[in-house]
Amino acid sequence: METTVQTYLNGLTGHPHCNKLLHVQCFSVYRQLQHPGVFVGGRSKTHHTRRIRALTREVMTVSSRVNSVNVNGGSKLQNGKLESPNGTSAMPKELRTFPLFPGRESLCAAITIIAATLRAIESQKKAEKELQANIQMQIGALRRGMLLENGFVYRQTFVIRSYEVGLDRAASIETIANFFQETALNHAGIHDIVGDGMGTTHAMMRQRLIWVVTKMHVQVSGYPVWGDVVEIDTWVRSSGKNGMRRDFLVRDNSTGQILTRATSNWAMMNQDSRKLSKMPGDVRAEISPHFLDRSVLKDEPCQRISRINDSAPYIKTGLVPKLQDMDMNQHVNHVKYIGWVLESIPQSLLLAYELTSMTLEYRKECGPSDVVTSLTQPDSPFPPYIEVAANLSSNTVGASPPRLSDPCIASSGSLQYIHLLKMQHGGTEILRGKTEWRLKEHYLRK
């Protein structure tokens, strides 16, 4: 037993609940137990008895900081005293009758209690740390996903919430785009190279660089509805000398059906000058080991989107960023631009049709004081649907809203539009876009 106590006391130095002096004192008294009847400095046994009692009280006081510490197989430390499960004292007889037994047995019992108490404190703290680690792991599992394919692919699942769907219970394209952003940031954050919450690496932080999206293309074959669970895979690859490409693949979690494919191009911007920057070598060295040479799209769009002018039939002016539209990079988040594009699309189109393809070219960032104009026009001569619904232009004063039960539908074919976001003052281009739409299944059955 004495060997065990000595070994334990030897390992107590630096324990957060007991200062170093107390460790030394405990060990000093224990060393004296090795030689019965011999005490340092010629002091009496009574002196050393008082000393060990004082040490014991000090340890008990320190130990009382930990509530309900289990000691000696079921006994608990309550208010600095040892109590057994039935409420009686769990302190050994030798220690309870300390004044009558100042000899070696009492001192050894006191040291044993000190060691057991500190051991219990140490076990309690270890259990608390393990509990906190488990809680953090569970939170991480809810917030984050998992790495697949040797760590190159990241997968995260999402449940479609009621506030993420529209009239037909289907998730909006903005919801899906937000899922893309969340998945991308969590993928970046799972690696040690990331220095903050927006995917910025340590080398980028040193050089005041941030990521900005320059292009996005999305192909949608089906939309999840309220209550569905989707899983999103994402991975990154190189895009020229100064860019990075991130791909996304969305599946229905229950059936495995592919719902959406998307790819996005990213470049670096200087936080101070707000100008695009070349990719430094140390940044590329950080991120290139995570590149996966794989494309989510078989045929990627390469045709540039033409610019439209103020003669576009659908125009929405006076779009002003709100505070919640800003992100941590101090500009309007790129997902908000999708909502601005939809602002100038006729409401009857949004009601009866669903988006199947979207290409966005980001050209300039927006700040909180900017005012934006959104323009939309067909990418071909006016189809029959547009002729019927022309009175629903965003600029038409007094136009009736679309009828939810019987929207104007004159064509069941796909529709294509081109879009432009620009500064209302000065006309600087912010974004060019192109979308393709198909009639919703509900109206095809009519």
C-alpha cells in the first residue's frame, strides 16, 4: 500500500486542485513513515500528528471544490468530509481517533486518505473533460459531416425546414445555395489549414486575402420538399493558376436519387484594396493537397452571357441590401444575388415554372450603401407564355397579382432568360446570369 501511495504522490505535482507546496509536504510526511520513530529536526510525534491533521484538513478543503466526489468504493466527499452511502462517516477509525493514535498507523491512514481524495478529484476532472469532449463531438456531428474517399470528399446532411420551402412545399433555389455555402465552409473548417470561419487559410490571413465566388452553375433535376433529408457531397480542385473550383452533388438521403449538380469558381480578394489577387505560392501549398481531379458536370457551360440593356421588359429597381444580407467578409453574401435576380422575374412564371439551370457570373461586390437594379429578358423571341403574362411586369403599375389556382400558362416548353444586376447609380455591372425553367409537374397534369 505504501508503495502505491508513494507512486501516486510522486505523480501529483502540478495537479490543478492542489498546490505544489502541499504535494511536497505530503511526500515529506510520507518519507518520515519509512523510518518509524525517527522525525526530522527532533520534533515530537505530537507535532507531526498535528501537521498531518492540518494537511488532511487542507486537502479536504481543496477537495470540497468538487461536488460529490466518489472515494473508497462508494463513499462521497461532501462539504470537505468523507461520508458513506448511508450517511455515516467513511473515514478510517485511525483517522477519526487521530488524537489518540499519533503513531505510524494514523499517519499512514492520513496519507492514504489524501491520496484517495486527490485521486478522486483527478478522476472527476477526467470524467468531466470526457463528458465535454463527447458533447462537443455530438455538436460537431450535428453541425458537420464526414470525410470520404481518403479525405477528399466531404458529405453533410440537411433536413428541409418549413421556413426553407415555398407555396408548393419545395425547397427554394436560395435554400439549396445556402446549403452549398454551409457545406463548403464546414469542409474547409474540418482541416487544420483554416484560420477562420470563412474558409480563409493561415497564409491567406497573413496576407489579408479572402475567398470570393466568381462564377456558379447549377443544374437541378428535382427539388426536395419539407421534411426531406438531403446529403451534399463537395470537393475542390484547381482552376487555372489563381483560382479554385468547388463542386457539389445533392442526393435524396432515402432514395439516393441525384437532385442537383453544381460547380463554382473562386478567386482571392485583398481585404484592404478590395481587388482580386493572384494566388500566393504558400496558399497553393496549403490547399493543393486537398484537390480532387473530378468534375461533377459532364458538359460545363462555356458560352459567355451577353449583356442586356435598359430596354429589358422586366425591371426591378431600388433593391437595397439589408444588414442580414452582409456576411463576415464585409459585403453582400453571394446567395443574396440570386434573390435579386428573381425579383425581376414575373410572379406568374415563378408560380407555374421551376428553375432547372442557372449560371451566374459575379463581377463586382456590393456594400451596405449600394442600390441595385435587376433586369430580366427572354433569351429568345417572346414565347406565348410571356405574351400572355406580359402585364405582370414588375414595373407595371396596378397590375393584378397572379391567380394561385389558375396562373396564365400558354406554353409547356422550357423557357430561357438572361439577367443583369447593376448599380442603380452609375450602371456598374454586378452580375450577369442565365436561367432555364420548366413547367411544374402539377400543371403538366392539367
